[in-house]
Amino acid sequence: MKGKLLRLVYNPNAGRCKLTGQLDTVIRIFQEGGYGVCVHRASSPEDIEQVASQSTDVDLMVIAGGDGSIHQAVNGLLNIPPRLRPVLGILPVGTANDLAYALHLPKSIPEACKVVAKGKVFEIDTGRVNDRYFINVASAGLLTDVSQKVDTRVKNTLGQLAYFLKGIETLPSFRPFSVEFEHDGKRYTEEVILFMVANGLSVGGLRQLVPKASLTDRKLDVLMVPSSGWPETIRLLLNVLRGERVETEKMQEFQTSNLTVYTDRPLNSDLDGECGPESPWHFKIGPKISVLC
């Protein structure tokens, strides 16, 4: 891939701002790999998506940030026709880095740069809900929107612990909600505390929630935890805080490639840690996207 063009888009606030001090090293490694490099400092999440959607002039777009930044980049890139769409490279400098974990990317920024520079392309699935794409997870309910509510400075100081502390803070005001959908010829109506549609292997840094999920099977993994009262809810929360598999006899799991879900009241979803569309939701498998790993 010698002599090609690369656009590096970085989130200056991601992961304790650890990229900014290594920016010269990053550019050097890419140049030594034969790339012409242009750099864009993202001013907002929306800026990442806009820049990605206009990146038909480069062969490779590298996003340096967390899962939220990758989410914005993917939504921008998928607005580009496949023949003009650049390949996506990832420097995992966020808090959870779920996609980087699933792709076995190194945590070291220089080592991640070398992976990108080698140019090994891998095709992965995306999910889609209404008019938005997601890579790792679309969810609603307990703990699912805390990443949107955590102050960036707190997140950078405490890391993943900030998510859990915010989750505990939101418990007193949390209300279960009812979902209704059809699957495999059956109609389901359940009051739930958590509804999750996963594409990736890891959710919010938790590696055991969806152990059977795959980025390449053209399936979405649905996890639903019905409401069982506060003792069961607290037990669930403690399991999540310990990074353990969510275990409850009433939990339901299944795979699908297409699902429409209605709720008893309008609810926002969370997509890869970013605010997603309001219910009702139509989930389906989205197009594949090319990444370097």
C-alpha cells in the first residue's frame, strides 16, 4: 500500500488525551509505512462523522478515539459508495475500546500504528437501527446510557470506573419498561430492565455479556433481562460491576438478522456509547465495512 493517502482523525479528549503526546510518533510510523498523512483534530462527535463522510480523497481513514468516535466514523463512512469508501484503521485510545478488543488490536499506540501500516484488511458486520449504524451494541435500559452522562474529565480521570459510579447514581430513578416484538413465529411482551442487541464481543468493556456474538456471522445477538424486582436488579448490577456474565433464570437470548421492537413509552437507545434513535426500533444487519487489524 505504498504511496497511498491516509487521513488521521483524532479525538483530543479520548482516553486521558494520551494520543496528543505521541502524535509525532504516529505520523512518523505512518510515513515510514509509505503513506502521505493528513491530520484532522475533531472538534465534536458530529465533526468526526462529517469528515468521514467526505473522505473519498484518501485510501485509509484512521480514527484515534474510543468506541463512540469509531461509531461516528462508521456512520460517516457508510454514507460513501463502497467503491469510493476508504478502509478504516483504529488507534484505540478510548475508555472501553470494545471493537479494538474484538479485533485483537494492541493497546500500545505505536504498535497499533504498525498494525494499520501493514494493511491487512478484514471485513466486519455492522448493525443498523432505524437510520443509524452501530458496531458493538444497541441498547436501552439499566446502565446503558451512562457513558453519555459521564463528564469527559471524570471519564479521563477514573476510566471505566466512572461508568459504574454513574450507573449506581441513576438507579433510584430507573423505571423498567415493556417491549413487544415478534420472533421465530412467536409474539413477546415483557417488562424488562435491559434490552440489548449486540454485534461485537464486548459491551462497555465487559467481556462476558455476549460471549457467543461474532463480528462476521451476519447475525445480531439479542439479550433481554426481564424485571424481577430490586433484589434481582441489584444482583445483576453487582455481577456487571465485577465484569461477570449476567446470570438470571429469566434472561432471554436469541439471534436474529431483523427485528422490530415497540415500547410502552418513547425511549432513547444507546449505540456504541452514543445517543441513538427513539423507539420503536427496527434492527437489522447493516453492510460490511473494511477495517485493518
